[in-house]
Amino acid sequence: MAKNFEVQGTIHSIDETRSYGANGFTKREFVIKLTGEGEKPEYPNYVALELLKDKCALMDNYRIGDEIKVTFNLSGRLWAKPGNPEKCFTSLQAWRIEGAGSGGADEFSQTMPNYDAPAYDDDVPF
């Protein structure tokens, strides 16, 4: 079972959504420069994460340079080609992205457009 983790960072790059195979499996990769607690600007850490299937659209609301908080699963698998040494592949599969200053917005709120609430007169008749 994969374990959930959370990181904060500035978006460094965003790849396009790509389709793989005949069944239309989709994947979108992005890279963030970590900025959360314990990070030292003089030694930057860049981390590549991926979005799968319907989660690919979560990056549509963000641009390079935006500060975000990402919740992801850490998972991995072994693979061996006959006659070659075994390899381990690690995946950071993001499933929630929110603006770092949003104060806990969920993924649904990230798809809603921003709008200004109408101004109301304080002198209402009821």
C-alpha cells in the first residue's frame, strides 16, 4: 500500500498531458522546487511528480512560478529485463494540488473560477 505525503514548492515546469497505449491511459508530469519547512535556498531540491488519468487536469489552474502544496502517494516497483540487473522505479503520484496560500482548499475548489461577491447594502428591509 502506498503512503500519503505532502510537500510545498514553486512550480518549475509543467509537461503536457500524454496518452499511452490503446486504452488511453494518461499521465502528466511536473517539477517543483521545494520551499517548505527545512528547505535551504542555497541547496535547492527539485522534485518530479506525476498526475494520472482524471487528475491530469489539476495542473490546468497553475502556472510556472506558482507556490503550491501537493499531496501525493509514494510507490515503487521492481522490473528486470532478462539478462540484466533488476531496477527499481519510484513514483510520486500527486492526487491533490492547492495554492500554498489557500488555507486548505480542496481539489474541487481549484476548478471553480474566482469571482468577486456582489456588494450588498447593509440596510436591508427584512
